[in-house]
Amino acid sequence: MRYCQPDSRHSGSSQKRNPVPIDDLLDQLERAERDFVGKEFLAPVIPSHPVAVRIQGTICQITVPPEVESGWAILRSLSTGKGEFVRKATLLEVSRYLSLFPRVKLVLVEKEERKWLAFPAQSGDTRFRVKGPVAVFLPEEALERFESIEARFDGRLFWYEGRDTSRDPAIAAYFRGELLRQESDGLPPKPDDLHKPGLSREEREAYAWVLSRIAQARRSRVETHLAEAVAHAGAELHSFVERGDAYVVTYEVDGQQFTSTVRRNDFTILTAGICLSGQDELFDLTSLVGVLREGRSGLAP
């Protein structure tokens, strides 16, 4: 059985080498390809993704039948572009395969179908730099956000190896608990407001990324609700700014822009931006737009 391992040749040698004729290189590749056909090899399988195998320095994309389950498998090559499933790989075989590649420690931030997005953790392999988030493939079940894990990098993708047992799991639980809290702005605490001993800079960066995603999703929801509120009365939302417990909303009614301040929780009016004789709070954003449209209609010739 073969392992799909990286090319171990190194460049930059001070010794001069005689160039190999192109015909000889092609003959070598052809022999290697013939030798590869019919052989069994271990590889990670991801549905709808071909398996990458290096043959004489050339990457070949091996397709496997779509019914093959995601995971570590022993495959048999039918050609240099097609393979078949033989059996599942054992834990020992997977461990030997992963040991071929450098290890990196990561912090999980978000699950996406069959993979996790992760940020670099406090320590890791110094032979390369990880700029998160990166995708980690073939993770085990029951992993949770902010857990520290170990993965292997094959030069192209990150493969899950196991939990990082050197890291206190209480750290991940703390971060998850903080995400459930709400500050005055309706969002979880900011990274600088977290004060549990032992938090690393990289873990705070991972938390900040998750927080930014929550804030972005929340802003998108608010924007949708504000747009629906003004559109219901025939206006168009231009922009909004969050200020404390209120939104300052700019919108267009029949070609003219207006700016009003509304409460964050129910969009009732704090300041209409027009004279309502002190009755601003009797309106919400939708009814205010209706008043503006009626007023403009009354001014039409």
C-alpha cells in the first residue's frame, strides 16, 4: 500500500546537475503511471472532490465513485484518473499517513457541513504561517466552537488529527458562554472585555472573528427589517447608523430624503426629522413614512 505523500526532492543544491532529456523524463513518468495502476493506496475522501496523488512529481486527480463515504479509505487505482473503494483505513494507517506532514494547532470557530473553519492557536509548526480562517477537513463528531485541535497540513489542505489535550477545555467553554451574553448594544462582550486568566492573543482573535460574524449577521437582519418597514409604506431605505438603543435611519420618499431616529427594539419614532407637533412617539417608522407621503401628496399640484 502506498501513502500519498509530498515530493521530498529539494531545490537549491550547489552542485550542478546534467539536464535529463525530456524523452527520458516522459519515459520515467509513463513507467511510474503504469506501475501505479492497480496499486492500493491510502487517501482522504471528500464527496464530490477528486483525490490528489503525486506520481513522479506530477499531481494526478483520482475520481472515486460518488457512493464512497467521506473519510479515510484504502483505494485501488483503476487508471491515473479513476479509483475504486477497497476498505476503510484503520486508525494506525491514518496516523502513519498524517505523520508524514507538519502539525499545526488550531482553534475552531465555525462548522460548515463536513468541515470546520479554524484560526491558528497559541503554538504550532514554525515551518509555515497560517492565516485564518482555514478549512479543516474530516473532523470527528461532537467538536464544539473554540476547541483547540491538532491538524496536519499536506501543502494544500488541513486534515484533522485530534483534540489538543494540552489546552484547558474550560477556555473553549468560557468563550462559548460569553457569546450567549448581551451587552447594552445587544451583542456579546468585545474581546478586550474578556478577563479569564490564560486566554491567548490568538484565541481572542478567533473570538473577535466570530463576534464580527454575529454583528454582521445582526446588521443584515436589522437592515432587512428597516427596509421592509419603509418599503411597506412605499419608501426606500438608504442607510442606517446604530447609536446606543436607537437607529438613525435615512430613507427616500417620492424622491426626497428624510432622516429619522427610531428605537432599536420596535422602530417607534424618537425624532421624526420633521415637525409633528411633539407627537413623534405616536408613530413608528412605517406610519411616519405614510404621513410623509400623504403630506407630499397634499402639496402636489
